[in-house]
Amino acid sequence: LTKLMCLDAKYCEENLPVLFQILGDRHNETEIRSNCVIALGDLVYRFPNKLEPWTAHIYSVLSDGNVKVRKHALMVLSHLILNDMLKVKGHVSAIARLLLDEDERT
């Protein structure tokens, strides 16, 4: 799905709700959700204006129950922020919360 979304802006915009539904469903395997996070980074880089309304949803992944998903989300978000593809705005608290994470790997 995400490979096709990278090819066409209209297809990307139409399927963003599906992608975020997959990402938000805690019953999906960790690898699936992690891959969705990584693919979101590619989509933000390719179509920043299409993903801008979904910024809050992207940052919400930082509070995922799985350490691996949170780690991938932090890595993708930090890459996007450093390359000026995303603005931190009011979401700095979500990043700061990871400093208090029990798992030292995040």
C-alpha cells in the first residue's frame, strides 16, 4: 500500500486514513506498525503538504505501547525534523516524554 502511495499524490491522500487505521490498531503485529512508521517518513518527504494535516497522528505514535514502534517513530521524526520536513510546534512534549521511558533503548 505505501509503495503505491509514494507514486501518486491522489492515491496517497485517499489512503492515508487506511494507513493510520493500520498504524493505530494495536492488534497488528509490531513489525507491521514499525514498517508503517518508516513508510510514513517516506510519504512525508515525498508529499509534505498532503501529510501536514496528519501531523498530530504521526506524533501520537510516540506513545505506542511497543518499544520498537516508539523507537522507529522517534528515529523517523527526528530525521524529518532535522531536515525541516516537519515542525515540532506543540508536539515537543511527546518527544520529551520519551526521556522518562522505562526502556533505555528509546
